[in-house]
Amino acid sequence: MPEIILKNLTKRWDKFYAVDNLNMVIDDNAFVTLLGPSGCGKTTTLRMIAGLETPTSGKIIIGGVTVFDSERGINVSANKRQVGFLFQNYALWPNMTVYKNISFGLSNIKKEMPKVDFEAKRTDALIKILDRPEGVRKIYDECRDKNGKIDENKVCIRLIDEYEISIYTAKTLMGYKVFDSADNFDSAKAHAEKLKANLKKIKEKYEAEGCMLNDRFEVVRQGKVEKSVRKLTEEEIDLIVRRVARIVKIGMFMDRYPNELSGGQQQRVAIARTLAPEPKVLFMDEPLSNLDAKLRIEMRSELQRLHIDTGITFIYVTHDQLEAMTLATKICLINNGVLQQYDAPLDIYKKPDNLFVADFVGNPAINFIEARGKQQSDGSILMTIFDGSQVIFAPDEKLNLSDWYAKADRDGEEKSEALIEKSNKDIPFRYHIHMVNEIGESDKEKAADNEDFVIGIRPEFLNLNDNGSIEGEIYSAMPTGMETMIKVRIKNYLLTGVVFGGVLYKIGQQIKLDFNGKDILLFSRKNGKLITRGSIKVKQ
């Protein structure tokens, strides 16, 4: 599967930048989700890679082949990039059966392909099946109704799925009528011997012409597989349709029409149709949005399995961070056309690059606490939070705040020099501090310096216990069975926590808490970037 490289990829309309100087590498067989709020540029990015949208500038390389280069004037069309598309709208033909929907595009494919002897291939498949007749007999027995009558259609589907053969091979096998009644398999083995003799004659014929058949029954002459520009045969199309139907588990629905299927089944048909031409990359633009919540969870699992089974590179657009976290091998988080972070899901969750990333990923959302303080001689930072409470933040790695700010300032200066005029300007992210009585934005905005911080605490790090150092009260409690989501009031501030297990809390109940773990996040309020991770203790 191909590696995809994006270099300085930009899409703009006049001064509006949908995608601004995007650089990233999508590895072979990766499952990448393009994540971000509505209008951030994720769908535009997908469309540019797919060839449905022409970038303003930059370069796109798929599998070592440059498909777009603004400087060299290269722009390969979408139909030549060997990619597949799966969108929110299934776009199935209502007047066609499932089989016809999947096979429709295959009948139009015309390209250079190997010359295959399908008679020899079918004969070889039949020999292998007839040499072990017990398996076929078992399928026949399992497809009898309560009166002992054989359901031939059911037998045909089972044979296709069990032995990965075409419907033509399955019907030929059933036509021998050697499995309908008795358990005497002599007749089946006799058929196998005849077929072996036929296959030998076919191979001898090719040898007489100076050719041979390889393991895939392709015609080989002088060590090279013979090829020609042709369309797919009916047998080739059937084998492909049956293969993708097995992958998405819809083999039993081949004769149904789309309106006879559920939403999830229709989505499976759309996936099978997309997989049929064997794309190198599969693009998905919010394909699960039309499904109900329960079915979305099931289809996420199916997509994850599908990615492993096919080995195809998946690029998936969503604004749902839960989908991104559960599906992706890597998340590309975009805001206002600018890449915020490109990392593995758990790395984005545990080590967000900035306040926007920390806020966008996580459900329930992260708690932000404003703090002010100075670094001590031992490397810890003494800070004041909650309008007077003092805490000590201990970094989990060696940190020199002065050096960190010096580097951040240099990076900021370099970025400011490269700034371009944009109508959709990059505005610093405005994090939200949850309070009982909210304060207007204008009231709390003030210039930040190197002593102003924002502490980020994930809900699971709130530890309620009788020996806790911080006093508060339960503001709200929402039990779900497996866990209870609570909001704790500390003075005028509200913190969200998650308590696992069937614990009941009363509104107004007095509690004590601590902040657990070494994954407490420390951000600079001045520039919004992550400084480090560490632990917090209340100063006694």
C-alpha cells in the first residue's frame, strides 16, 4: 500500500485559506482520521488528496508517484489515482440488486491485465473440493429444512463463502448431483479423477505452444506473464463481488434491493462497492453520520476489522473525537486550516501540543484552571489557584522555564515573519473556565506574562477521598451504571470528574479531593502551548 506525502499543501480562495501550508506523511496501511470542528478544512484536505479539489499550491505524492505539483504543473485526475470513496450518502442504485450495485463499476474497467485460463482455474478448484467431499456433504446437511429438503440457493451461497469460488464454479459443483443423498463419496472422487485428466490436457496444450500456466493460472511465455488490454470477464467480476461481500458479511443479501436493507446493511453494500476495484487508498467522509448511536458503534468495530483485513490505507474525515480516538492509528487535528497536531490517539490525549488540542479531545472535556506562579530552585513551580489556594507543580522531567520561554519566543518570532495576509485569521484559542457564576470574557481578559499558566486536568484524575487536601461540594452527579460523572464546586469554580463504579452522590454533599497521577498538563497562558506534564500537591 502507498505512502502519502503532503508538502506545503495550500488551498485558498483569494485571502480565505481553507488549508494553510499543510505538511504530513501518511504511512503505508495507516488509518488516519482528519479531525476538527466544522469548517476547519478537513474535507478540503481529503478532496485534494483524492483529486476532487485542485490545491492552490504544494505537492502530493502517493506511493512514490507525484499526483500533484503546483510548480511542475502536474495534476493527475481522481480516476487515475486508484482511490476509493465512501461518503455520508450511500448513493446506491435503488433499481439494482446488491450484486448489481457492487459489480456496476467493475464492468466498465478496461486496462492491461494478465491472460488467465478460467476453465483451468475452475477445474483446479473443483478438484480440490471433490478430493475432500466430506466438507461439501456437511454443507448440504446443514442446508436442509425441517422436512429434509435441500435449499439449493443456501447451499450455493455456503459453497461460495466456504471455498471462495465463483457462482459459476458453485453451480457446476452442484450440477454433479453427487452430494444429494448417500454418504458414498466414490462418485465425487470419480469426478475428481476425470477433472484431473482434463486439467492435464489443458496444461499439455499450453506446453505444446511453448507456454505454461502458473499457480494463478496465468499464461506464462518465456518467463513472462502474457498481458493484454481487456475488460474483466463475468467470472472475474463474480469472484471480486463475492470476495468483498465476504469481507463485509453481506453474501446472503446479493438478490435484495437497497430498500429491503437496514441502514447498516446499506452502508456495508457501499463499502463493498468501494472495495471492489481494489483501491490503494480508501477515503471516507463522515460515513457513519446517518446511523443511530448503537449501529455507529458496531460499524466502527467493522471498519477497524476491515482495515486490518484489506491492508488498505484509510483516510477518514470526522468531527466526532470519539470516532477519531477509537478508529485511528493517527489523528490529524486541524483548526482554521492549520495543522494543530498529528499523532497517535493516546499521545494526543496525554500530550496535547496546545490548549485547543487538549480541549477538543476528551469526553468529558478537560478541566482548565488558571494559575500564577514561579519556578523554585528544586525545579518545581509554586502556584496560586482558585483565588488563593497554593499548590506545587512537580514536572515529570527536568525543566528550565526561562529556557523554555526563550525558545518559544524565538519560534513565535520566526512564525510572525512568515505570516501571510488571511481573511480567516488565526485567533488564539479561548479556553473556558467553568464557574458557578460565569464571568464575561472582557472582564477576565488581561495580558499574560511568563508567570501565567493554565493547568489541564483530565476528569479521571480527580480523586475523591476523605483525606483529600481540597474541600468542595457535589454540584451535580450523573450515574450511568459503570461510572458516575460529577461536577464539583470549589468556591466559584466547577471541576468535572469521573468516578468508576456504582457510587451515589447527593447534590450539595461535602467532599474532599486530590489530583492524582503524573499526567497533569501545564500550559503557558501567554502562548497556549504545552510546557510539560507532572503532578500537583496542595501546599500545607
